[in-house]
Amino acid sequence: MGGQTRNYLVALDASTGSVTSWNLSALATVSSLAMSGNIIYAGGYFHTVDGQTRNYLAALGASTGHATAWNPNANGRGVYSLAVSGNTIYAGGDFTSVDGQRRNNQRWRLPLAMPQRGTPTRMALSIRWW
């Protein structure tokens, strides 16, 4: 990107389009980003971000350029979409548990409400068969 190596995550200057110094690396596809305050939430197909184990979900410091301690540890095949409202993060994807709590059957897509700090809670289920 702009002659600089960036792995699945990049920050660009909004005015110039130039790559910024923010350089977090994921080891697989990042499919969704959402921002709240100074934290960028990432969802995707990765297991590692910034050298830290983060299964499909990660919180990244917008100014620090490092993964935070937030680690809900999803399993399954990935997180496709994220949204933030207040202190809750909503994740949609193909996963069966988050933070050790079962959330659905495999091969179903499930929105999930997750406090930015705390325990996930179940949302309405939307089924999508593969």
C-alpha cells in the first residue's frame, strides 16, 4: 500500500490518501471495522493481530497502534460484520461461541451483543445456511 507493507489493516490520511505510520498487522482477512472513541474494533477470519492471539475479533488502539486486552475469543469460521452503539458491540458471522459461551449452531449466522467490557448476550437469530 503506497509502497509500504501492510498486512490486512491500513490507516490512510483522509486528506492525502497517504499511508500513515499506524501499522497493525493481522495474519488473515479483516472483513469489518467499527470505531468507538479511540478504539477500532476489527472482525474477520484472523487468529492473530499485532502478534497477539485474537480469534476473529480484536480491539485496536487508534492512536497507540496496538491490540488492547479486549479478547472475546470467538470460534467458528469468522466475523463478517460489526457495529457499535453506546457500550455495546454487535457482531455478525459464522461462530458458535464467544467468550466461552455458546451462541448458536454451526453454519448459522448470529448477531451478538457484546458490552465493550463484559459478557456477551444473545440477540435475535438470523439463519443462513451454507
